[in-house]
Amino acid sequence: MAERREDRLWVEEQERHPDTRFLVLDAEGNAFVRADAESPQWMSPTMRAERFGDIPSTLLGIAGGTAWFTLVADEAQAELFVSLSGARRMSLREAGLLFGAFEAGLFAYAKGITHWQRQTRFCSQCGAPTLVLASGHRMQCTNPDGAHLHFPRTDAAIIVIVEDGDACLLGRQRGWPPGRYSTLAGFIEPGESLEDAVRREVREESGVEVLHATYHSSQPWPLPASLMVGFTATAKTREIRLRDDELEDARWFTVDDIVQGMASGTLGVPPPLSVSYRLIEHWLRSRGVDLDELTAATRR
């Protein structure tokens, strides 16, 4: 509903509509979840008008004939909402594994745009305070000499599964749970193509040279404001040369290495929420192995 965001009368009408729902976030970006279910505790227009009318809202959009908004409560307001609704708080990482796709998507959207709002309270060009416009989707500098406009931004990052014959390259960072390995990833630098970023990041983190990269899929990653762009890639050689400041370890894993490692509990993969999981899943499926089945077996 980008075309209606600046229609303040229409937005206010949507805010008052009895079917409208507000997704409440606290100052840390956590959502409020129903006490009896793994789903959001929506705030109704009536509760908002009676108890939380002073909190500005951001229009997320219209879906299924319903208007969806988000608002951010300070700690006192958050505690009041908990006492009125019995809700509990939940992070996006946790909710992404539990919510339905639509609700998880709304949460990701809400967290991303409210983070941008918090980070854009002052103009990056002159330091003057900014004013929220377009129902939360644009900020304008209040300095009359400039009146610069600021729009939501997303920082692109690549993530890639590198293969060479019967093996794929996975690495682990310091501080991860014991045994967890994942695909390699990194942010795109100015003036760099996605494919060049794949080659550079793999070389920087592991020393492995990449011949070519092919797009696989992407995933919004509002933790706090990224877009993960997934690739598959083919290695030129298997030689690994780790840098001190990048990965703790990197290894080539065959299908049998992954199957046996997950079965024994010595190898862990990222959660299904992540595009990294989907890249590993794609590589294993092309070799006749179902990662979902492997993951389910480790939980039994």
C-alpha cells in the first residue's frame, strides 16, 4: 500500500477499523506472543485507542482485507501490555522457527523498519532531527536549509555453498555451539558485484579460490537490516588457508561426513530458519540425501 502511506486520513481510518491488528515490539525489537500459543499477541484498535494511543504506528500493509500495523512500546508501556494481555516476549530468531510464514514475515518486516526508524532519528548529512513521514516509511530532515529525505535501507550480504566434486566447504566461527558448521558469508563492498563478493569472501575467509558462482535464493535478514543473497559456487582448488581474524575452522565435507556427523552428534548445521540451511539442503538433495530427515532424526 505504498500509494496510500501519505494519505493520513485513510491511514487513521485503518487504525480505527475493528479488524485492524497491531504487532507490538518492545525497545529491543522483541514481539509479544500469546501465552497459550506460538503466535503474536495482536493489539486491537480498541486497546490501542484506550491505553496506547500516544504511540505512533507504522503501516505494514493490507493482507486478506485486514490492515496490519506495528508500534514500538517503551518498557513501561510494554509491561502494561503484558499485564493486560498476559503476553510473553519472543525474539525474531526464536519466532522464525515457531510462527507461521505470514506472521514471521510481518515480524521481520516490523523489526527491520522500526530499527531503521531508530537509527534515523537525526539527519546523516547535517545532524538535525528528522520527522517521520509516509506512515513510517520516510524520514525528513527538519533543517529548512536542506530538508533531506531518508528512506529505509538494506545491507546486502552474500552467503554461499562452495562445492568441489563430492565435497562442500563449510566453516565455523568462534563462539558457535560445538560442532556447528555453516556456509561462508560476508557483506558486499562498494562497487562490487554479487559474484565478485562471493569470490572475495570465500578467498578471504578460507583461502579457497572460486571459479564461478550461481544465484540460488535470497532471504531478508533483519538482524538488524540485511538481505542474504544465496549462491552455489565451484572451487578451483581445495587448498584451505585460514586467516587469523576470520574463521576458527573450515573443512571440506562429503555427504557421508555430514550424514555420519549429524547422526553421531559431532556435527551441527544452522537452523531451518536460515538460508544457509537451505543451501546445504540443496547440495545434499542433489546427491540424494534429505537434510530435513537428517535433522528430524537427530531430535529423536
